[in-house]
Amino acid sequence: MECPKLIVGLGNPGPAYERTRHNAGFWFVDELAHIYKASFRTDSKFGGDVCQISVDGCSLWLLKPMGFMNRSGSPTARLAGFYKIERPQILVVHDDLDLPPGVVRLKRGGGHGGHNGLRDLIAQLGGNDFSRLRLGIGHPGAASEVVDFVLRKPPLSEQQLVDQAIANGLREFPRIVRGEFDKVMQALHTRPV
């Protein structure tokens, strides 16, 4: 498996959304930048906040698209196009309603599962063969409550579980960069919650 060259964290810009469940992808790439001593800067050319990190000699771009969740695709496509990064070299980190808080899963390809950020990425990138790191946030139980749920701050008990999932993903990140996807999947998918 090819190592990723672009890590895209999904979320919504602005202080009103900062701690909401939908911003779990932003939280992950913020932690990556912190660990690897990089700082995000706004790049209007790409429509997002970007920085570069080096992991085991691999240079990676981190991107937080700043056009709201359902417009995540254009900034990603612009940066990927400019730096000639292919879809299989992109890892998208996002919140996932289908997984309980505390669970993190690595996945190659797939559909959007109703996630508006993924839906736009697939449309703008022209395919779905990018990888995803899925951070579980749980489900409110009824489809009609989903929008309100993802745009709310989780209670402390849930936040701690999401933070643990992020920590587990970060622990495996060097192996993701080395392209050891099968080992990472085994480690993450067999971890008890």
C-alpha cells in the first residue's frame, strides 16, 4: 500500500463549531501538527489551512478545508492537483456516526455513507479510492436528529472516548505512513473499546 502524501482532516471552520462532533477530523490533524512541531497557516489558493510535516523521512501535507463540511472537496482537489498527489495517496480523517465513541477504523475506498464531507470529496476528486481514518462519534438514534447531533459538543464522557480514539490513531500513524495498512487495521480493529 502506498504511503499517504496528503492528510485531510474534515470539520467546519470557526469558533462556533470548534468543539462539535463533526470536527473530529480537525482535532486529529491539529494533534498531528502539534506532535510533529508544525503550524497551520491559511492558504487562500487552496481554500484551507495547511502545513507540512515529516514522518520517517516522508514529507506529508496536512489540510483543513475551510469551506464548511459539504464543501471539503474543492480545497482537497486543488491542493492534490497542484502537488500532483493521486487519490490513493490521500488519507481523509473524519467523524463517523456508524461507530461508537472510542472506536477508530482505517478503511480503503468505499462510499460516503451519508457523510456530506465524503460525498463532496468523492465528487470533486472524481473517485472514492482514497483512504479514510474513521473516528466514531456514535449515533443519536433517529435520522432526524443527526444534523443537530453532529453540530453539538459531546458530553465530557464521550469527548474522552473520542480523544482516546484519536490517540490510538496517532499511535499507529507512523505505520500508516509506511504503508502498513493491514497491520494498522489489525491493531485498530481488534482493540477493545
